[in-house]
Amino acid sequence: GGAIGSHVLCDVLVGSLVQSRFFSSHRRSEVDDVHVTRTACDIKAVDPSMGSGHFLVNTVDFIANRIYDYIGSRPDSPIMDYIDEIRENILKGIKEQGITSITPDKLTDEKLIKRVILKRCIYGVDINPMAVELAKLSLWLDSFTIGAPLSFLDHHLKCGNSLIGVYDIGKYIPSSEKQKELHRILNHYVFINSLTDSTIAEVEESASHYREALASQEPFKKRFNVTASHYFLEYPSEIAIGRVQSIADSGDTSKAHPSHIELYNKAQEIAKSKRFFHWKLEFPEVFFDLRGDRWDGGFDCVVSNPPWERIKLQENEFFARRSLKIALAPTAADRKRLISRLKETEPELRASYEEAKQNAEELSAYVRTCGYFPLMGRGDTNY
């Protein structure tokens, strides 16, 4: 672990976990070469709290190794045609840069398969932006291929709170025109996934399409932020929520009531501070095709640490890095007495404590009432 809370587990445990998740789906893929080509490279695995990306690295390795073992006994597999094409593109790209020291044998099948799996199959979310960057670095190092640029990963590794957001976004898309816009966003993501990033030009093309997708997603994101914010912000009526959503759709405040503008701004501030994450908007190709909801929509596998932190604020942990005197207080009563004195002695620390406590209480209330977690138990909730 580390100061930012990005934890890792030993390779043996991770490998065992990934194998248990993927074995059955991969076994089904071994029916014929064409089926393997289509399914093995389109497995979708996610870590909703990825930290430094350790689970995802092992997921890439495991899937890539299984594919590599498979093609070892089938050298005429269609997967090999795909890998050979990537190799040729990389060699062409480095030749255009005047580099002649890299030969085809240095671009091994194993490394190139890893690049395909990394770009197409791996998804991750973390509430900590530093953890997202660490995960990218871990995955880049694991799949590093001499002569090839680093794969574009921003479309699949994202910063957000994987618990808070609008999931069933179809209910909140108001018109057929908006549906068409969602299809355009989907097309961007599908196209990005199709690029192998074998050359710098392809990486730049991936980045360009992602920027266009983000621009198109922004009005949807703001609308869904308003929808999710009602768990954390008091609206006077359903009509008011509709008015505020209209501001999100149009981006025009010139004709809006001042109270609605204020609510809209507060909703976006809350969404930013709590890092709302709307899964189907952020990863549309996982859940939709051009006909609407995919019949097989969703991830094939979730690889992650099990929930092990309580949502309830743990005072000892909170003050361990802020005030050892409070953290090491001999009794709970002594600790509460010291906390109460912070109003006079350290008002900024007291404000941080109250904010953390409120955030924990709001999150606990949200997961119990939003309807997305129907199997929630009672008592202190882990996440």
C-alpha cells in the first residue's frame, strides 16, 4: 500500500483470482479459431477500484498468455494475421522515423498480444486521480514493446467514484435526437478500440476521437449530475429538477430562474467534489450497440479487492495522519473531548473532520436508498 491508498496483493492470489473468473469464458471460446479471434480479444474486464492497477496487469498477462498458448498449437489462426499486421505497422512506423536497429524478432507475439488486450479489454476506475496515473504506468511497463508508442488508455482508465452516479441513463435521455448523439459517442469509442496504436499517428487519432467523445458527453454528464445530485442536494420539487436539467441540456442560463441556476451550479459542484461516475456514459461500448442496449451488455469479469473499508468515518484512521494526540487517545470519550476542542484550537482540522464525516454519512445514505444495491445489508457498510 501507499500514502494514496493504492494497494497491491501478491501475484499468486491475483493470478488465482483472474483464472477463476476467466477460465469458463475462455474455454467456451476454444470452439473454433474464428470464435476465439472474436471473443478472446473482446473480453471486457474491469476493476472498479483499481488503485495502482495490479489486478489489471495480471488480467492482461493471464488473457494474453492463454491466447499465446492457444495460437502456439494453431499457427494459422486468424489471430496471427492480426498480430502480423500490427508488427508490420510498427516496423513501418519506426522505419519512417529513420530507425533501422529494430528487427521483427524483437516484436514478439506475446508482447503484441498484450498490447491488443490492454487497449481493447481492460477497464478501470478509481476515485484518486494519482491512482489512475499509476495504473496507466503499471500497464504501460507491463506491455512495453520496443519501437511501439505507448497505447492510448484514457478511454478505459478513468477517475471517478464507482458507487455514485446514474446507471440507467436511458430513462433520462429526453429525445430521439439525444439518442442519436449517444450513438455518435458510441461510434467514437468503438473506433478508438479498433485502433491498435501501432504508430504515433494512430495514438494521436485515438486521442483526437476521445476528445470529440468527451465534448459530446459533457451535456449528458451535466444532466446526469443533476439527476444524481438530488441525493445530496434538496430540490423544492420534481418540476425544479426538470428545469435544472433543461439548463444542463442547453447550456443556456439566460432565461432560467436565478434559483434554478443556483441549484444547477451546486449540482455540478457536488458532482465534481464527489466525482460522480455514470458507468454507461463513460463506457458506452460495454453496454450499448447501435440498436440500443446490448443483450450481452456489461463486463465479463470484475477483478478487484473485496469491500474491506467501512463507509463510516473511522476517527482513529482519520486523525492518524493529522493529530497523533487524538488518534492515540486512551478512550473514545477522551478522543471525542479532544475533537470537540478543535473548534478553538485547530478550526481548519475540525472543518476537515466535519466534512469527512458528512461525506461518509451521505455516501452511506446514498448506497442504501439509490436502488442500485438491492442486496445491501444493515449495519456498518463496507466498500
